[in-house]
Amino acid sequence: MIVNLIEFLRTRPKLLSRCGYGIVAAIVIWSLIVIDRQHVHSLLEKIPGFWSFFTIISALVLLILALAWAKTGIETNEDYYDR
């Protein structure tokens, strides 16, 4: 069942990205309605959806760093120990 879901999502990348954008938009709208910004800890928290965008940017930076780290030596040939 999970394989079918993965194949469904793999063949429809636009649907997947639109769902992601929709979730971020829903979080931003929810934060505009629910969260009280009168007692924030920093000026950046007054920006609507700041933590949503901060999370997305942090995840992308972490992904890029992990990929760069993998290229430095974690990803080796399968016959590494045979040589």
C-alpha cells in the first residue's frame, strides 16, 4: 500500500508541491488569525508566518549541508573495502 502511495506521488510532483504550498499557506493564515503578536520576543516574530518560512529555509539548508557532507566521503563505492 505504501509503495502505491509513493509511486502515485512520484508520478505527480506538481500535486505534491501544491499540497506543500497549501499547507504553508494554511499555517500562515492560521497564525494570522490565532496567534497574538503583542507580546513577541523579537521583531521578526511580528512578521506573519515567520516561523513557517524559517522552518522551510532551515530544512533546505540542512538538506543542502547533508548532501554536501555525503559527497565528501560518506558516499563511497561499494567495493571500498575490497581495494
